[in-house]
Amino acid sequence: MSLLKKSLLDFMIPGGIIFLAALGFLRPHGLPPLVQGPVHAFPVIVLVFGLFFGWYLSSSRLILSLIVLVMADRSLILSSPADPESSGYVTFSAVALLVPLNLMALSIIREETMATWRGVLRLAPILIQPFFVWWLCQPEQAGIARSFQQPLVPIMGGSRTAIPQLALLAYAGAVLLIGIRFILRNDPLDSGMFWAVVASFVAFQGFHHGWSPTGFFAAAGLILFVTLMQASHQQIYRDDLTGVPGKLAYDEAVAGLGKKYVLAVVGIDQLKQYGNQHGKPVSEQVLCLVAPKILAAAGAGKVYRLAGEEFTVLFPRKTATETLVDLGAIRKAVEETALYLRGRDVVREGVSTKSTDQALAVTVSIGLAEAGGAKSSLELVTKSAYRALYEAKAEGGNRVKRGAILADVRKATPAGTGHIVAYSEYEQ
């Protein structure tokens, strides 16, 4: 339930919140007359900031998406789809089909800076589309234009929407594909693209009822811009392999810890064994599958992966006794995780369905240490937690053990020199 709740929050924040705000404020009479004027600057601000940061962060996906949304908005403003036989309605139908197809394609392609030939080549198909729509509006292409507007299912659509069924099908496909990608990857860029597609659909649907599409296209651009910022932040602060907050996030956390805290080190008991037996890809998959269990069960603890095979959990302003429940929950959650090896190097979670699958038992040992005195520096607390971790492993693993803070009896380092503490020293 905790993982489901986190996934829903990741899905709704920030894209869903921005979309709901746009739905409330950008509809006709959604804002007081006093603030209607500044709202007109909203699309320009989004476009300028989006293009600038898209170029700065080498995101061709954001830049191309903004170009698609701008062209769609200008097409609707310059066309009048009231008459189904008019060129304006042909434009409306074609653009309503092209927008979801473009956004769906842009959600799949890999990021690439625009300052390369491949980046420029991605722009070419989008710039050709206005000429295609213009060609489609010519009287001699009326037969082809009508094919874009033909109903696929007689009972669908009707007076509830002016969007042709082919475009509705494209929107449904885009929402389904991008939604599945988010479920599988939990990537903020996928959730942002999902809500951008929904916002662009409201732009077309609202246009049929007299709403201005510009604000909703701008909202779609804002969603893509904000989720790009979110994804960039995660890349900097999160471990690439597991998605757990990494060294930079840990350094910021310990800077404000204070004198009272608990530090715990969580190590997977079987990880080295599986790495030696089956190879590094298997041990990495085990690490990735166990990481969400630790995150979900940590409670008040903040989980980080600094290096190697262990996870570090910080409990600010807590005593060792107060953390035992959360640490016990981590131990139990991992112990109850059912993993199995299929083939040589594929690790899966759940119930095995083949007799050739090999069960992979997985447990964790946890060492913790509590800071509270003047002599309990972060280095001493960390060494104590690691010492307790290795003692727990030596006693058979799958247990939580508390370490005592010992004075540092090493020789003083000569003045003017430094010493980098390696993780291997914590085994001493």
C-alpha cells in the first residue's frame, strides 16, 4: 500500500496538480476580471522558459513538444471549425490527430540535444506537418480530408465532442501507452507527458465549447517544463542504479543533522554470494528489487545509497530505541520478498511459474549507532554502525544489532595532511 500510495503521488505531483489548477482557473470566468490580464502573459512565459531550459538541459523532447503545442494553438486560433465542410474543420481534425501522435512519439524517443544532426533531423518531421495540413485543406483533397473525419463507431462521439473519432483513438492510444510506461518505469517525464496529453485534449474539447485553447496548451508546456526540472533534480540527487537518494542528497542531510540522530547501515546478506555465483547483473537486480522495500518500510528514516552494497538510513532527532520498530519493519519486509532467478541472469519478484526457476532467498542485516555525546562524530557513528552490521552478519544475518560508540584511538594525522576514510576501514 505504501508503494501504491507513493506511485500515485508521483503520478499526480506535479503534472496532475498543474492540470487540475488549469482546469479550475483557465475555464471561462474561472478567474476574477482583475487577474485576467496577467494570464495572457502565461503562455509566453512558459514558451520562453521552456525553450531556454530545454536547450540548457539538452532536452530535445521538451523543445519539440513546445513547438508542437505552439503550432497546434496557432492552427486553432487561425481556423474556424464551425462548418464540418470548411477548411477550418479540416485543420481542426488534422491537428487533433497529429498532436497526440507527436506527443506519443516524443515520449518514446531518447533525449538528444538539439545541437546535433540527429536533433535537427527530429525537428524536420514536425516542421513538415503544417505543409501537410495546408495540402489537406485544398479543395482537390476533400476526399482524403473526409477520411480523417469519418466515424469509426456510430455510437461514439456525437454532439458531446467535435473531435473526430480517429483523433479520439489517437488520444486514447497515447494515454494508454504513456500510462503503461509510467507504471513500468515510474519516470516523472512519463507522468508529465501523460498530463500534457490530457491538457492538450481539453484544449481541443474546450475549443468546441468556446474555451480558449491557448491556456491549456500553455499548461501542457508548463507540465513538461516542471517535470523536466523534477527529472533533472532526481538524476543529480538519486543513485543511478536503484533510484534511492545518493551521495549528494546524503551530504546535504548530514549537514543539518544536529547532535541527536541514529545512523543505520542495511546490508543484503546474500548479495556477494549471488554476485559470485551468477554474476554482477544478478546482484544488481537483487539490489534494485530490494531497494523499494527498504524505502517503503523505513518509516521516519531517510534512505540513501552512498556506494557499494549497503544502504544508509538516517533518523534525525531519534534515539536507537525509537528506531527499532522501523528497522525491524525493514528486516521483515525484505525477508518476505520472494525473488527467483529465471535463466542465467533474469531476477523476478513474485510467484515462480516454471520448475527451472531458482528461488533466491534474501535477508538483510542491520547495524545501527546512536549519536548524542560530544565525542560521537559522524565518522565514529558510521564506523560503529558498520561494525555492528558485520557483527550481525557474522552471527548468521537477518538481524538488527546496535553498536557502541568507541573512541578513535588512531594516531593523530600530522598537521597539513588529510585522510580519506574508505568503506573497508569500517570492517575493522
